[in-house]
Amino acid sequence: MQRLGILTAGGDTPALNATLYGAVERANASGIELYGIVNGFSGLLNPRVPHVHLNPLFSSIPELDPTVGGTLLGASRTYIDPTATQDLTRVAEHVEKLELDGLICVGGDGTINGMQPLSSRFPCVLAPKTIDNDLGLNYIDEPNERSLRDATAARPQPSATAPDLDLEKIINYVTPGYATAVFVASSAIERIRTTAESHRRIAIIEVMGRQSGYIALGSAYGQPDIILIPEIPVNLTAVERRIRELYELQRHVVIVVGEGVVDETGRQLGAVTSSVDPAGNLLFSGAAEALKHLLLQRFEHDYFQQVRPDEDLSSAIFTRKVGHTQRGGRPIRFDRFHAVQIGGKAVELLIDGQNNFLSTLQWSLSRGFHTDALAAHKLRDRKQLMHPRQVHPSLYDATRFQPTSLGINYLNNIFTGAIGSEDVEHIRCALFPPHKIGTRYQSVNIDIQRRMQSL
């Protein structure tokens, strides 16, 4: 192979530039030119196909910095419709004009859905990314055992007979971007804790993750009192009872809720708009606010009066969304290092003649974290549907609202040593330098515009 393309699609994560960097470095070592397609699949559909030569003279361009979050190539939620023959033909023609021998797509489940129809036209592989950590399998046979909890929402239901989870058999143990998102969420929880504690209030903190509760599970590092994940329907009676126990003890409670949580009937707790994003995913909003509303209906008007005599009932509970800060900023060391490995593995797959594969990050006790690969179709069930990976029942204790011992082991493998001394030094040196306050932010987009080429 002489020339490869790479693009970043879907939502951004802190580790995208690190993944690009790993692909570029592996291409440099193999004497392969690598061209970045600007704005994901939208760039491939554009008649001009804006692109950037990422390794002229087989040396990485200086704008590509693995310590910077986001993606210098830009990302979009435009996807390829498998049934749109004209679009598929147009993309194939553009790839041929660019003289590319293969394409690396950096993305999640929506990106796989866009990549797979293209793989019948030219070699394609995927480098996984998502802060939600929902791209992968708890075990290789999982797609064959899934059933749909709700046919309209297409929510996968963990099998009641699911085998005990073996951490070494998880397919794609963790996705780059997840660790930084948990770092941000846990830091936010620690900060919100002190204000809830000071004012004797109940804090409900909403984190991202869509239908998967991995970020909520990982937020246990912020030591919330209650964690609610989308995989387990919310038992309001049990939650209320636990809140009362904790409030009597410590005069405040901190609750973390994943944005996709459901009630005991399987209905989305927060408002779910009828619209979808371009990947076909339902848009979530307001799980924390919905939970607050339900809890206020259960507490007596004077319940908090003894502790907060001059405050009304509604002010005793407040909500916060960590929001898009989970997606951005500098990736911590775990994400930087392993995203580079994932990007490099994707290049190796194309060199080895693989098509419609994805690079994966595996874990074993003897080897620690290491890269591997999986045929992309193995993520699909018998109906050819691909569901987000969900938190396995053995990782979460629904009676304590906390990770189980196995869940703690799962998380500790990722986060023990996940932050490097260079991360701490960056905060010390880069946040408050005197010159920073008097200068404007210098966007990488300006330099990339200068490098951009078109057909």
C-alpha cells in the first residue's frame, strides 16, 4: 500500500488527535502516505473532497498534537446510507481520484454503519472512539443472546442467563476517550459534593453515556452516594429510602444519573425527543430534572425544614449536567497512549490485507492492555442490528447503587495510573501563565485551512 485515507466521524472525544497521531506514526514507519479527509463522511461526499496530507516527507505535520483534544480534521454526524447507491458510488469515485488504497474510519457504531457498505467498494477499517465506552462486547457470543426490551426503542436487554463476566474475554475492553470523560465527571462530582454538603442539599448530577452506564459507573471515583445506570430500571421507592437514610446521617446526598435511565416500566425517565441525530440515535435530555421532579413528589413539604428552616422544598434538591466538558480538553495519559496504539493497529490491519475490521483494546492479567482486531460484522446480532454495549449485571450492585467488586476491578484496571505526572505538570504550567490572559486562543483550524487541498 502506498496511500491511505483517514477520517473522524460522529461526536468528538478527547483522544481523536492521539488516534490520528498513532496512525500517522505507523504509516511513517511503513513508508505510506496518509491523507486526512476533512469533516468525516461529509468530506467524502463533498465533490471537492477537502483533505490534508498528514505526513509529507513521512514526517507528522506539527499541527497534529496527541495531547490536544478534539480532531484537527473536524468531525460531522453525516453518515453514509447503506441503501443510497449513488452516494456509495460517489464516495468510491472520490477515493479512486485520491488514489487511496484504503480508508481508516475513526468512530463508533454510527461510523461502522457508514463504513461497512463502503467496504464492499474498497478496503476499510475502524479505529474505535467514544466516550460512552459502548462499542464492543461483554463476551463474543453476546450478540446472539440479546433480545429487545422495547421493539420501538430497540433497547437491548441483558440476558437473565448471561454468563459471569470474564474481564479477559471482553471485546474492546475500553474505548479511548472514556477515561478522560470519567476523569472530568469525577472531578465535577467532587466539586459539587462540597456545595451540597455546605447547604444541606441533594445534588443530582447527570452524566453522558446514552443507553450505556459506563461513565456513570466510572463516576464512582468521585464517591457519589447513589449511582443510577440506564441498564437497571430506577426503583423510586428504593432510591427514596436510601436518600432518607443518607440524609439523616450526613445531611446531604449526591446522586449520579446516566442520561438514558428508565423507570420500572422501561420508559425513559428524562424527556426523549422524537427526533434523532444523523446516526439514528434518540436525543436525550433532562434525566436529572425528571428524577428531581419525581423525588419532590415523594418528600413531605416539611421534611427538610428541621435542617433548612428558611428554605422551601424545591430548593432542597438541585441538578447539574456535566455536559460536553466530558467530550473535550486534554486527554489524560491512559487515553493518549492507548489511542495512539489503536490508530497504529488500524494501519497495520490495512497493511495486512484486512477489510471491514476494527482494531480493539484488550486486557489480560498476564499482558495488561494490548491491541487486537475483530471482524466488524461480529458486533451484529442475528437481525443484523448492532446495539450499544451495556454495563454487564455483574459490574453493578442494584441494591447498593454502586459498582460490585468485579466492577471495581474492571475500573481499577483502567484508572490505576491513568493520570501521568505530565498531566499534573500541564495544569501547573499551562493554565495560568501570565502571557495567556492577554492573547487570543490560536485555533488549529487556521493552520489546517492553509494545508487543505481539494480535488
